[in-house]
Amino acid sequence: MSNKKNKSNYNPALRSLVTGFFGGLFWSSISYFGHLFHFTSVSPSTFILRLWYDYAWIEKWKGEILSILIISLLSSLVGLFYFFLLKKFIGVLVPLVFGCILWAVIFSSFSYLFPTLIHWSSLSSDTIVSTICLFLLYGLFIGYSINYDYAIHQEQSN
């Protein structure tokens, strides 16, 4: 009886949203610390608040915290996107490629849409390597967590 109750309460889309939220929260926080220690010249507010606003407080910790929270909410949608399209792929290769694609989209495509976002060709090699590594780890976290959760649920339902 208890097993049936657990199965009916399982909502994979909600779990993907939560995974995306915490992935965004954790990895954008790591990105902020990377910016503080000069591993990268971009910070979470570079991608969110500085695109539309030019206030002094955005450069401070308040702007970074608000940007981290916004990235976490947007990351929930990334987790849902991953769940609907890529959940059945087992292993680490697909999540790593997913992270690379996210990096390429944000640093190449979005720089044409938002002129205040720095194009990847203008970044230092330290920033490029650091951000690619962060996006690889972010993609791995989101992808592998969702894949694992999906595989465990499929195994239990059979």
C-alpha cells in the first residue's frame, strides 16, 4: 500500500523544476565566488541585471544575490527543458554536451541579442576556461540528476 502511495505522489516534472532551481542556485553561486577570486571576469549579474539596467547597486553583492535568484528560477525552466527532451539518455556525455551547448548559446547567440553582454571572443582565456568548466559541471549536475531520477522511477514502476 505504501509503495502505491509513493508512486502516485511522484511528479517528475516538479522534481526537474526543483533540480533545475538548486542547480542554478549552486552553480551561479560558485560562479560568483569565481568572479570574486578573479577566475572569471563575468559574474551572475553580467547575464541578468546588467543586460537591462545600469545602476551602481547591481555591481555590489545585492545585485549579485538578486541575479543568482533570477538565474535559479530560469534554471528551473532549463531543468524542465532537459527533462522533456533528454531524460532518456543515460550516462555523462549528453549532460556534458548540454552544458557546452548552453555555454555556446549564452556567450555567442545572446551577445548578438544583448549588446551589453560580452561576446566570447572578447573574453580572456581564464574567463573562457572557467565559464566552460562551470557550464560543463552545471550541465552534468542537471542532466545526470534528472537522468538518474528518471531511471530509478522507471525501474521502480516496472
